[in-house]
Amino acid sequence: MADSHRISVHRALGGGAVADILLWRKWSGGVVLLVASTILWFLFEIAGYNLLSFVCNVLLLLVVILFLWAKSASLLNRPLPPLPDLEVSEESILKAADGMRVWVNRALSVAREISVGGNLKLFLQVALGLLVISYVGSFFNFLTLVYTGVILSLSLPMLYDKYQDQIDDKLIVAHKIFQAQYKNFDDNVLRKIPLPVKKEKKTQ
């Protein structure tokens, strides 16, 4: 049956707290993310609030609260603010750098394949992707795109997890149509474009 071939969306998303939030298994986390992103988008996009001013005011409010809390704690013999040791561990930095290295190497590999290898198909794919991103970006600013990404992240994984079988059927049909169109384009257009032939260097 189709259920035996179902993909675990929770596992595909990492299987941790982030997956629980995106799939709304932790309602509190999803609600907090949705409400916070909506408030920030409204402040910066609709109300026209300045990002730098907002950050400075939030930090100022936090510093004032902590300062008054510490002073009142010393006067009233109350416990100090429960702040943990705020420091970034070397392990987290190395993990982030390793993840960034993978993406940078992948981008450099694509650039080398296009510039040195002369891969026409890859060039057209990258060019088409950049044109689509540029076209979509012309209708929205960066903050609206980020907010849209948050909304889609909180809705698409949950919908796919719920209606995976129906969506997979539609995607299989769409993939077959796309493959047929791409093969037709490849046979009629790409193969007729003359490409420079690489000459092997003579070794003495």
C-alpha cells in the first residue's frame, strides 16, 4: 500500500524541536513563532518602524530591567536575575562553520562546472533560477520574503505530512510532464548548440 512508502516528514526535517514546531506538534512554539514574525513584519513593513531603533530600544529596555532587578535584589535580599553564562561554545562555532563550508564548496563546484567545464544545462538551470528569484523579488522586499518564508514553513510541511499520498501522486504526474518537456527542449534546442571541443594537451 501507499502507506508503506510514506516518508517521515518529521525525520526529514531533522526530528528535533524545529521539526516539532514546523509540524505543529508543539503548538506553543508554532504560535510563538507565528505571532512574533507577524508582529515584527507589521512593525517594520506596515508601521514603518526602523530596525536599528527597534533593536536598540529592546536592548535598552532589557538592560534597564536587569539593572533595576539587580539593584532591588541587593536592597531587598532577593535572588539576582537568573542569567546563564552567555558564551558561544567552540563546538557550535565549528558545527556552523562546517555547515557553511559544505554550502560554499557546493556553490564553488557549480561555478567551476559552468565556467571551466562549460556545462550548458547547469548554466541554464542556474540562470533560470536566478531570473525567477529576481522576478519574484521585484514584487516584494526582503522582509516580506522572509515573512512569507516563515508562513510557508509553518504550513507546507504540515500539509504535506497530512496529505502526503495525494500530493505525491500529483508530483509524480508533474515530474513526468516536466521530464517530457525538458527532453523535448534538450533534443530540439540544446543539442543543436555548437559547443567548443576540448583539446587534450600533448605530453612529451
